[in-house]
Amino acid sequence: MATVHIPSLMQKMTDGKQTVEVEGSTVRRIIDNLDEAYPGMKERLVADNKVKPNISVAVDGVVTSMGMLEKVREESEVFFLPAIGGGAG
């Protein structure tokens, strides 16, 4: 199972767990299974069948442009990263 790193603002949904083990061969499956184990997670991560624009997904240290279609291996690490606001412009 992939190791999913939970953003700090969502850890209350996982009983304070920073990481959880989740099955899935794509980011979409990971999110679906994460939501099954921790209801409400999908709502926080997905809009219009896409990862929300204010969240980046990294699989094995690489931020993906494939979004929900990104492949995930059984030993992968998946990170959901909230967007960081820009500085002065």
C-alpha cells in the first residue's frame, strides 16, 4: 500500500495521523480509498473530478501534472500539498 502524507490542516480527519497506508494504483484510487476510510477527504481534495487547483500532488517526490491519472506504485509516497501564497509583487 502507498504511504499518504496528510496535510496538517486535514489531520483532524485522520485522528491526528500524519501518514496513512492506502491502496490504489492511481491518485484517483488513492483519493477514493482515502475518502472511504476517512469520509470528507475527497471533498477537501477534489472539485469537478480534478484535484483542486489550490492543491498539488507529489508522488515519490515529484509534483505531478497528471493529477488524478498519475500512477501510484505499492511502495509510493503520496503528498497532498496545499498551495503556498505568493509574496509581494
